[in-house]
Amino acid sequence: MGNVANPSFYPQISVVDLDADGEDEVVVVLIQGTGSGVHDSKVHVLRTDFIEISVLM
């Protein structure tokens, strides 16, 4: 995982129960690149045991 070095684009982190199973997941959105008013981001979803869940986009 990595994020651009620009302080205007800090990673976004949320804790939510995405699949309604009673356990929260951690959602991390990282900005991979920016330019001309557009940015490319990547989403990572982690279970509470820090195993990453695949995200299809």
C-alpha cells in the first residue's frame, strides 16, 4: 500500500460493517496519483484480524 506524498491527499480511513455480519471492517482509500484535477485512488478493505478482503472495482 502507498499514498502520494502530497499532504492535500491524506489516506481516508473508515470503520464500518460492510457485510452486515456484526463485525466491522476497516476501509482504507489511498491516492495513487494526481494531476489536472483528477486523482487515481485504490481501496483496501481489512477484517479485524488484518486479512485483506478483495475489492472489485
